[in-house]
Amino acid sequence: MKMKNNYVLIEEISELQTASGLWLPPDANNRRAIVLEISEDEEIKVGDEVLKNIGKGTQIRIEGKWVEAIHRNNLMAVKNK
């Protein structure tokens, strides 16, 4: 799927693993996501972890997996690698 008009396809990061190996469940206000697809952009790349605004995107089910289409302006930050 190719995104248009500065939209980004993201998937929420639903679990977090601590340094000791424990898996923490997602909280109700999860803002972390991984970029799956993006129109041409110099700052954000596929695979980047981003922080997003809650409730600004559109939920889509693709190949049995829930993802979200969100406008680039609703991303708050990109995690440094």
C-alpha cells in the first residue's frame, strides 16, 4: 500500500519488554507506534518508532492486523536510533 498526501501507516507497539525480560501490557493511552509505510519524507522512515496523538488516525484492518493511517502532522516525535 502506498500512502499519499503526507499520511503514515503505523502499527501500535502493544507490549514493552523491560531490561530484565518482563513484558508489560499496553496501557490505555499508548502513544508509541512503528512506521509501516510513508509517502516520501526525509525525516521519517519505515521502521522508525514514533509518538502519536491519540484519536487522530483511522483504524484499518489489513491482512488480519489492525493498523492506523494518520497524518504526518499528528506525529509528535521520532525516536532517535
